[in-house]
Amino acid sequence: MELDFVAGLLARIPPDPRLEVPPGDDAAVLRPTAGRRTVVTVDMLMEGVDFILGPDCPPRLVGRKALAVNLSDLAAMAARPEAAVVAVSLPHRHGDALGRGLLDGILELAAEHGVTLAGGDTNSWDGPLVISVTVIGSVPPGRAWRRDGAMPGDLLVVSGTCGGSLLARHLAVTPRCHEALAIAERFTVHAAIDVSDGLSLDVARLMQASGTAAVLDLTAIPIHPDAVVMAAQPGDGRSPLDHALADGEDFELVLALPPEEARRLVAEAPTMVGTPFTIIGEVVSGSGLAARAADGTVAPLEPRGYIHDFGA
Amino acid sequence: MELDFVAGLLARIPPDPRLEVPPGDDAAVLRPTAGRRTVVTVDMLMEGVDFILGPDCPPRLVGRKALAVNLSDLAAMAARPEAAVVAVSLPHRHGDALGRGLLDGILELAAEHGVTLAGGDTNSWDGPLVISVTVIGSVPPGRAWRRDGAMPGDLLVVSGTCGGSLLARHLAVTPRCHEALAIAERFTVHAAIDVSDGLSLDVARLMQASGTAAVLDLTAIPIHPDAVVMAAQPGDGRSPLDHALADGEDFELVLALPPEEARRLVAEAPTMVGTPFTIIGEVVSGSGLAARAADGTVAPLEPRGYIHDFGA
């Protein structure tokens, strides 16, 4: 029996008024909300690189993550998720079960965030599983959070906690979409990025895009309990703080806001969105990163994290 | 040295007023044209399945095709191409040269069709090349060509010629975007599909979506010269017509139009868009396909073409 992954996916999607033409045609036709911009992002995950299928990594979690990393990008733009299209290359062997699992994970997270599945492309081959999800969101004109708007004097704020994601939660990603939309309505945010490759590396990218530098307060970095567990493992040789600064796959938000806005966000966020936000440093003139230690001394900080290698 | 494929791609894209935020942020922000729908389609191509890199198949043609197959989907919706995002998995070995070639092919075709590159995702691995392109287009409300609008009495028209694409042109795809947009402005089209998997198979899909049947006139099918060459190869055992009906990867348009519109299109198309269109049959009540032979006899026709196998 044959399974067309995308046909199976589309058959399970409830009708959505945002689609002018039902899924299954040559392309999807979306009704964009008048007066809003269209936000687009794509991510590809590959078996053996981004995940290794097994008891700890069922296809459902891979499907979830493939959508989640894109939703995290939308959150970093303060964009509302609208629709997704999915392209997959399923291995011939076990492709059926794999496809069903992917579907479950995608549909589960799509429902949580009001995403409609608009179409896709199913392929199969003798190679490993590859899944590419493109997500479309919307945002009012001029209101997308950008990377290049941080200003000296801003404070840097991070959602949740960082580090140790590989231990458990790097697959069960919770994108900060609800938080981002609530904050965008109530706060002035100068710049934003999501933590995909490592807190210090992604802060460095935010600063580079803005033409500014950051001083991170090392005593303020919110450390995930999993970072503590990983640091305690024999042979790890890194501190929980090291993990928080460099592990990545946290999919938390880093925001640069004026000081009074940052402080108000930290005070109001737990009741407003149920997620803690923490001030982790400040934006200053210059370039690069510095770190302030517990004794108040400031020293350059080398950004660390996952650097994609595209070798020759 | 590292090459970030997507960064390299974006650096070569001229600034485009359709992008509110320059490429390189967490996601792209597009300014949709007011009052138009957003059309989205995705296709993934895999090395060893959709192409085999070599002297006859340089990376440039793979890049071109990855975009072209999506543009062909937009053409089949009468949608104007606007923007694309690209996700790739480059093999570690030769990934640099491969990436540059892909870029050349994508940018070349994008320029031909007014497509801006809005973003992407670069990955590398020990596996084969995988490229997934998502294209975004636009169309006035209610004006997208659908598969489900063919009506008994309509005539079926195909652009160009079919068959033998594997011999040479399945990589150097020329999507029928210009033709589609010109036709959409001047003609009443009831339904449309592009020929990706085989003329008879794709006509059958069009008929199935419309709840109608088709009678194809076998003497009228426009046959590409490459189909004749392939049929003459030792051991081929198929006629040029067989190739035209089943080969696929022609990326021609099949349209269902009222008879007077179809005849006018066939008469005007060569001067209007420089591409011949041919009446190949008619839409009738019922289901499935039939074929009318030279002697006027009509017999059922089994749709043939490339059927994707998603086996368990």
C-alpha cells in the first residue's frame, strides 16, 4: 500500500478560511489579512545530523521540531503564524510509519499555534529522512522585530532558561510564539533573535547586525537544570554557565529593549505569559561581547555555539 | 574556508522593494500587493533520484530546475512569481563548488521571472545533495486557475510539445509563467495543471479533480522531437506518442477552456506569447480517460506516467 505523506497530511487538516483553494491543487492560495506583511522562513532537518531516530527520538518529535524551529523564527520577528508547507524525503524502508509519525507531530504543534497546513511535496528514496518546513506568518507593517535595531543603553532580556538542551528538550521545542505576540502588543522592543546556536553566539549576531556591543552579566544568565545535570556528568569538563552560553537549541528569545521597558517586561511576564524573562546584560557602543563577572570585572567574551560548517 | 550558501545567495540578490526587512534576519518580511492572494508551493529535489550530478548535469542546472518546477506550479495557478526561499543540504565534499553552481542557476532563472530570493537555510552533511525551494506568488482573489473547474464541453489545450524530456531538457525546464499570466488576462480558463508526471496522468488528475472525463485525440497530441529520437533508440519499444503521453517532466500547461476560447487561444498564442498551443481533446461527463484514434474509434486510455512510490 502506498502512503502519500502530504495527501495524508492534508486530509487531516480541518478546512481553514485562510485558504481560498483547498489543499491538493498545484499550489496553495492563501488569503493574507489586509494590511499585514507576509513573513517567511524555512528550515531543513536531516536524519543523522539534526536527529538520530530511535526510542528517544520518535518521528513524532522530529515532525514537531521541524515545525517548531520555524515557529521560533517567527516568534523572533513577532510574527503571527499562519500557514506551513512541508517537503519530505522519506526512506523507502519504514517510510510509511515514519510519515505517520511526522504528521502527528506537525499537526499537534500546528494546532497549538493556529497554523494551517497548506501543501507539500512527498518524495521517497534510499537515503535518510530529510524534512523541510516553510512557515508563513504575518505582522503589521513596520512592526517586525529585526536584528539590527538594538541601541546603546538597551537592556538584553532572555526568556526561560538556557543550556543542556541536548539532554532532553532539543526535540520537544516550545517556540515562544505566544510570548512574542503578547510582548509585541505591550512593549517597545528594539531588536530580537531566537537562541538556536548558542546564547552567546546569537547575542553576538544580534549585536553585529545592530552595530553595537553587549556586556553580559555572567551572574544573571538563567541556567536550565539540564545544564547543571550535563555539567555534572563524568568527563564533561564544562560549567553549567558554559552550557547556558554555548549549547544552543534553547529556542528562547533574546530581546533588546529600553531599560524601563526591560524592567517592566521582567516584572510582568510571569503573570502575562507564564514565562519568566531575565535581564542578562546591556547594549553598549562598540563591537563584540564582554562579560561582567561576579566581582564586577569586565573581560572580552568569545561567542560560542554551533557554527555551521559548509566546507569546500 | 567556509561558504554559507544562503548568505552567498542573499549577497548576490539586488535590493527588492517587495522585502520590508533585508534578507538575513530570522525570517523574511514581504510586502504583499494589496488585494492579491498569496500562492505558495514547495518542491524538493534529491541527488540520485531527481538528478545525477555529472558532465550532463552541472549544479547550475539543478539549481535552475529546483526553482523551475515551482514556477511551473505557479504557472498552473496563473500566479505571478514574487519570492523564493531555498533550503539545501550540501555534501561536505565539493559542497562549496556545488553551492556556487546551484546559486548561479537559481539566480539566473529568478531574474528571468522577477523572483526575489527572500531567505533560506544552509546545511551540510555526508549525504547527497538535497534542495528544497518554496516559491511565493500572487494572484487576484478568485482568479487562481484550479484543477476542479473543468466542465463537459470544454476543450483541452496543451502548450508546446510533450515527450522525451529525459533526453535533454528535463533539467533545463522553461516554466510557462509568462504564457500563463498573458492567458489569464485575456481568456476564460476553467481549469489548469502542469505536466510534471506525464501528459495522460496529469490530464487524468485534472479530470478527477473536476469530476469529469476526457477524450484525448491521439492524432492531435503535439510530440516533441526528443520523443521521436528516444522511440528510435534500440530496445526502446515505445512509440513517440507513448513517450508524449507518459514521459512527464515536460512542464507544459494543460488548460480546459470553453470551445470558442480554446480555438481563439490556439490561434492567438503563437504571436501573443511565442508558444504554440494545441487542442488535444475534450472534456465530457463521466470519469477517466478515453482516446480517439485516427479512424475515429474511441477506447479507454490508461493514464500513464511517473507515479511516486511511498512504500511501507
